[in-house]
Amino acid sequence: MRNRTTPDESSPSLPSRALMLKPYARNFVKTTLDTLRLPSRLENACANAIVCLSCFFLYEPRDGARESIGAAEDAGRVHGGRLGYQLQDGPQLLLPQTPLFLRSSIPHTIFLCHRASNEPLYIGIDVGTGSVRAALVAHSGGIVASATKETKTFRDASDHRIFEQSTTDIWDAACTCVAQVLSDDGSGRRIDPARVKGIGFDATCSLAVTDMQGNPVSVSKGENLGKIGDRNIILWADHRAEEEAKLINSTGSVVLDFVGGTMSLEMEIPKTLWLKKHMGSSLFSQCQFFDLPDLLSYRATGETTRSACSITCKCSYVPDKGEEHPAGWQDSFFEKIGLGEFTKNNYLQLGPVKESMRPDRKKTDTLTAGLPVGKGLSEKAAKELGLLKGTPVGSAVIDAYAGWIGTIAARHSPDSPAVTLEASRHRLAPCAGTSTCFIVQSPEAVFVPGVWGPYKDAVFPGWWMNEGGQSSTGQLIDFMITTHPAYKELQEIAEREKTSIHTVLANELERQRKEKGLESLTELTKDMHLYPDLHGNRSPIADPTMRGSIVGLQLDSSLHDLARKFHLTLEAIALQTRHIVDTMNAAGHQITELYMSGGQAKNKKLMQLFADVTGMPVVLPESIADAVSRGSAMLARYAAEKQLGNAKKDLLWDIMLEMTPNGTLVSPAASPPEKRLLEAKYKIFLESIDIQKRWRKEVEATLT
């Protein structure tokens, strides 16, 4: 239906008006032209300049009307290094400079970055739960290219708690993705690795184990445990260390003060203790234990220097609060829980202690986010990645913190004032993928019961961060859909209509709403209530034994029922988000806005629910798929500039301001009746927690 045309060398002028476009497209084009102040001809407008447009639209006759708008992804054509679009009345948009990037990361969206050939580039590597993503990012923040490769997760058919991965598989995926983003500069030539001035990593907070030479050590139960083997990661979602976490939480150690009062079995020390209990002592003594972001830095540079983010947030390293505060590794804690060997070898296996320190202050070398690690890429890593030896490597962070870095400095619009570092304390960054983490920064330590932290220096030196979380959100949505009897029917409809299952569900919900004459989808599920902790509660209850529940079931296994339960799941995730935000603010935070990253940010209904349930605006990143990897690329740039001697105060914040695109604002929009209904459902949500706890006590009382 859409005509593709070959650009002509003599590009006609760009129409000054876009009257034939639909309103939203017309407004976009007008805003774009006004912002860029492009002349009528584009032949020279792009030379040594940046043109980064979210979308280009093609329109053409359909049934005699000029109303058909196609995504540039479908309508555009690359010809002889030029990108052209045929418009309705004949003129073409012709961008003569070689495009570095032409692809769609969001349906109906395309990113075009035309840049000077010598502009510095940075690579951000984001290791998520199910895939590795690499983004090649320009100095000013534009995404030049990105690539994704799935990774393997190993389960145990006899133990649902087990989730394992492989650093070899992850590193190979990272190398593949880097090769892809460097493979083509838009004219068929490989991008010169010398243009890549830095690389940064983020990853899930999973426990990675190697021997002292860096070889992977198996963490799987059985005879191979502790021996060289590829399955050397206990994934964050792994819940095998329940008993070890109970032991740790019985100690009353100062360590617990900095994890919300209760240590989660998802953290690294309970998992390390589990390995100690099940692995031979001689094998255990030969292991190194890393939070996964630090393992990637080690693999890239050969340096064992740990990041402040990883060891403070996940490895029980107590932050410094002054001369008399017992900062650093806590000997008494590790001895009490059964890891006394760490105290005797100066934490060689976990984060070696610096020499000449006071005996009661065992501190290790740590790097705050993005500081250069060692001498940059080792010769081996550089060869594997296709980059230059010595390329600066920014100190890694946990993936949710990279999401915070990549989104929190966004403006609502081009006219919005730049936010200050001090004002960032009012912005909460939910990173919502398989699970959801909620990151907030504050100038002083805020102790929130059931919420991890406060963590000092996790990103900015001297600043504190708290981390709330939901153990299963994206995973929960998938579970509720795929286990429903109507799932096969849903798949068939999506395939027949050539759309996604989520679109089919959204259409079905809207059909039901209209059929029943309801104002909102919330009314459609008013008599249904879901408590979502099917994988335990991370925050703010901090109880891994919490379980899910649903009220309002009917004898219905139809697609209609699946659609309602899909919406109910989104609603429950939003209600729990409010529970976490309310708990944080009650403890002393002053959160007023949510800045999203992660795959769930693509779900418009969920984002509107977040805004309506919390009563706060939600800001979506320009490129949802690349928000986290862009954050790691910012760390790469920071490392490169620090290595060049840039000592500017708050340099990282300035980089974040420059490289973060404007976001999209989603404002609360619930009507007064829907607000009252959501408020009632939130009250029921909180009551369901109390009821579950009370019922559990009553049952346990019968067994004692």
C-alpha cells in the first residue's frame, strides 16, 4: 500500500506545512522543524550536525484522502548512502549525509542519527535477566546502533527455587552484540574501533563465582559443585538460600541496618554461605565471589577492584558514616554466620582489604560509578570485543542503577529547565523488567523498613540511595497469561491478526468496557482482587514466604476472563508500587515523580495505572529499549573524560544532563469515581497482607 521511491539527486524543498498529516503527526513535524530550524532544503543542513528525529511520517492517497501515515521504517529507503521519503505532493525528504543508524526499537518508531564522522562514541553493555544488550551511543547521547542477544537460564526440574546462568555465555553474547553495533556505519563500512572512547557495563545483581585465575566455577548442586564449569552464576531470582538468610537475619548485626532491617535471600552473602555449606572447604577456599557487574569489569580489565555499587548494595559492605562508625567489612558478622575464613584472608575472595588500615576498619578499594577501572580493556578482552587495548572501562553498576543514571536527568519537554543534582532526590526510578527495582537518591541516609539501603556512594560520592523492589512483575504478567486455559486461543488470534498478544488483550478489555457501558477498566475488575507476591515479597514487607492470592474467581476459562485477569495483574503491580512509594515517603523521602526504564514502560495501560494509583506523574524515556544501556554508555564517557584528566565537580551529572533525551510525561488522569475505586482497592490490597500473615500464624499454631 505504501509507495517506496528512490531519492532524486535534486531534492525538492521540504514542505513548510504538514496539513495533510493527522494532528499528532502534524504537531510532531511542526515541533521538529521549529526546534531544528531546518531550512527549506536539507542538502547541507545535516553537514557536521546532529539530526535526531523520533519519527518521520509518510502520507499518501487512500480512497481519495491524504490520510495514510506510515512508519519511516516501512516507507524509507536507503539509496547510495542517502535516505529519502516520498511525500504526498511529490517532494522528498532527502538526508544526504550517511546515516549511522536506521532501525526501529519500538513499533512504528525509527531513530536517525546523522553525525560528523569523527564524533566520539561510547558503548554501554546492559546484562539483563534474559538477554545482553549493547548500545553504541554518540557523545551527545544519540543512539547510533544497538543489538540484543538472548542468554540462557538453567532451571532445576525438581527445585523451582533454582535459577543459574553462565558468565561465558553472557560474555560471548556481549562480544556478539558489540560486533553487531560496530559492523556498519551506514555505508557498508565497519566503524573504526578508535572512535569508541569508552565502554561501560551494568548487570543484574547475581552472584558470579570463579577460581583465582578467573575460570568459571560451577554453582550447581551435585558432584560438580565447586569444580570448573560453565554454570557459575546464581541468578538474583534464585531462592535456594532461605535458611542462610534466616541465620543472617538472626544476628542483629549492623549490616542489617543498611538493608532495611532484613537481608533478602536474593543478596550475595546468603548465596555465598549456601555454597560454603554445600561445597568442600578446599574448593571453597579457591573461589572468588563477585556481584555480576564487578565480574564483567574483572573480565574486561583483569582488575579485581570492586565497585561501590555492587559491594555496598549486595555484599554486606557497610558504608562509611564517619570516623567512629564501623565502616567496611564486619569481622564479627562474617564470623558469626560461618564465613570466618574471609576475616583471616583479608577478604581476598570477596573484595581484598587495603593494607595499613586500622584493624577495626577493614575497607577495600572501591570505585564509584563510572570511574576508570585499571588501565582499561586488557589485550585479551579488547581482541574479543573488537576494540582497542586500553579503551577506558567505567566502573560498573547494577542494572537498575544504570536505569536511574539513564533516565533521572530527563526533561519533560525541550522547554523544561534542567534538573539539578540536588533536585534528583524527588525522582524515583523504577526499572521494570522481569522484576522491578525502585531507586531513589538522597543527600542524607534515609532508613526505610523493608527497603534496601541506605547505600552510600552507590553512584555519586557522598550521596545515599535506597532500593525498593518487586521480585516478580514482568515475570508475573507472563505467568498469568501463559498459564490461563485461553492462552492458546490468544496466540491464535494474535497470529491471525498479525499483532501482539498484549494488543489483543487490550482490545478485548476495551470491547468489554464499552459493552458494559463502563467509564474505566478499573470498574471492569472492581470485584476482583489480586495480591501479586507469587515469588515472595522484596519490599516493603521483606518476606520471601509471602504468596499470591486472588479473590473474585468465576467458573470462566474464556478469553474474556484472561483479559480481565491481565488487567487485574497490572492493577496489582501498580498498587504494590504505591505501597513501596508510600513507605519510602513515610520514612523521610520526598518522591514526587516516577522515571521509568525497562520493558514494562512500553505498556501504556500499566504506565497510566502507575500515574493514577500513585497520584504522581510518570516520565517515559525516549527509547525504552535503550534507556539502561544508555546509562552504562554515560559511565563509559565519564571514564574516558576522567582518564583524560577532567576533574570538574559533578561531571557525571553534567554528562547525564547532556546525554539524556527529553522524556514523555504521563499525568494522572483518573476521574473522581475511578480515584475512589482505586483508593478502595488499595485499602483492600493492604488488608490482604494482614490477612495472609494472620492466617499463616493460625495455621502454624496448630502445628506446634
